[in-house]
Amino acid sequence: MSRTRSLPNVLVTGTPGTGKSTLCSEISQISGLEWLNIGEIAKAGQLYDGYDEVLECPVIDEDQMVDELEDKMTDGGKIIDYHGCDFFPQRWFDVVFVLRTNNTILYDRLATRGYRGHKLESNIECEIFQTLLDEAKESYNSQIVYELQSNTPDDLEDNIEKISQWINQWKIQNSHQ
Ligand code: DAT
């Protein structure tokens, strides 16, 4: 599938608060990949299918979201971030990065964001049980899934560097096609 793309498609996943949007925004500016923010796309198109009482957030209509993104993903050159990944077609992505954050740091970030009670606890449990890492490994070829620590500004810089290098390497390897 990637043979038809002149630029790769990158997925960044992880528990809410691990730094996905921060990282994607930076990568998008540096690499020229177009950042597709799933939360904003869902809101703009009202692509919802109910409400999650525990996580206190609307539930995305996964089939509608996949239909909405299909053509853009086929073109390549996209970076997507979302706190879930099992409903995206495997063929869409050339690489998957899973952000991981220390529980106490994540707790502070989510509390600052205004998360409380069940919502806060559920998200911390999601990180403790490495739910998104397991989901990514089950949904994609484990050879394209990379775990990245996302605790400090230094980690952010390292991750920007690693992903930029990965994109450059992909371009070199695919330039003959
Ligand atoms: P997400 O998109 O995964 O929900 P975010 O990008 O909104 O997360 O980041 C949550 C908060 O944490 C935000 O205030 C920015 C901060 N942050 C993100 N990555 C960080 C890092 N590596 N070091 C320190 N703070 C970080």
C-alpha cells in the first residue's frame, strides 16, 4: 500500500494526556505531514455514536470516521493522533508510535486539565495497564510499533528527533518508487 504514497502515514497513540497533540503539532510543522486531529474532525462532522458515561466524553462513530478519512489516508503524508487505534485499517499506517507517561506525571497533567473522579482514575488505569500499547501491538504488525517515553520536555525533543529521522529514512527508502 505504501508504494502508492510519496509520504508516509504516521499514527501517534497513547492515553489522554501523554502528549499526542503536542508531539503531532511539532512533527507536522517540521515534516510537512498533515496533522489530522480526530477529536476536531469528529466535532466538525458530528461523527458521534453515543456518550461514554465513565470517560465523560462522546463516543466516536468509528465506521463514519474511517469513511471520512479513507481518501486522505490513501494519498499519504498524514499524521493522526488518537487515544485508540484498533478501528483504523492496518493498511493505513507505515509506523505507529505509542506515547507512555509516568503515572504521577500523567495524574498531574489530567488533573490540571480538569479531569476528576472516575474519569481521572480510568485514564490513569488505562496507562498503568498499558492498554494502548497492547491495542497497538494487537492491531498492527508489532515491528512497526514503537513505544516512546513522554514525561519531560527533553523526551519531547527526543521524540521529535526520532520521528523526524524515521520520516527521512522512509523518504530515502521509498524515493525510487
Ligand atoms: P494528549 O494529546 O495526549 O491528550 P497533550 O499533547 O494535550 O496530550 O499534552 C498534555 C499536557 O502535557 C499539555 O499541557 C502539554 C504537556 N506535555 C506534553 N508532552 C509533554 C512532555 N514530553 N513533557 C512535558 N509536558 C508535556
